[in-house]
Amino acid sequence: MTPYRVPRQVLVYLHRGGKFLLLLRTPELGGFWQGVTGAPDHGETDLDAAIREVREETGFDVARTIRPVGYRYEIRPGPDSLYWSSLYEPGVEAVPEEVYLAEAGEGEPRLQPLEHIEFRWCSVDEALELLYYENNRVALARAAGLLTT
């Protein structure tokens, strides 16, 4: 895998009927709960990357329902992180992550077994309990707030 020249990530929270989809990472990738995440390919916009990542990780097509949450934060990968060093060139200290919200289609997600091993549809409170990272909890709360406006 070639490291990305411009480090950035996207995070997409999928919702349906008042529930949010969380995915459990494989133990090799940390074993924590999260929304759909990934990095844009070379020349790809954040929005296009978010749509592609949702399709790849769940099988859902969200091109018509996705929207930016208006929230971005930075991930600070540790210097000893083999995962991060495989994605980004040496010296990357911070990776901005743009947050999106999308409505999932019918059916259940089709997980990629090399990335995720389980999924759950959760209420906001359940999701906030499961999410490992504080910035993911803040992002989910902001995304959920858009559903009531």
C-alpha cells in the first residue's frame, strides 16, 4: 500500500429509524466500535470517499442521503502505530477527520471480514456507551442533533 500524501480521513454515521449503525473492528485493527471510516483515495474528495467507504464496508448506497455534519477533528496517531505508518508518510502528526451523516437503505450491512466482525443498530445512548474514542462520541452526538433539526 502506498502512503497517502495528504493525510485525511472520513467518518460516516448511518442511521435508520432512530438507530445508528456501529461496526466492531477486528482485533487486529483495534477491536473497538466505530462508524464507517476510511481515507480518501488519491484525487478523491472527502464526500466521494465517504460514499465509497460506506458502500465498501456495508454495501449501502448513500449517495442520495449523505450530508456533512459540519464537524471535523484531528486524530493524533502515535509514533509507534504500525497501522498509521502504513497509511501515511513519516512525520504525519495529525490527521483531520471529516464527519458525515447518511440514511441507510433497507436490509442489513454486508461487513468486510478483514475490517469488521460485528454490527449493531443502537440508540444514541447505546452508541455513546459503545464508542471507544471521545471524538467519535462528540461526532455521533452532533450527527444525532441534525436529525432533530
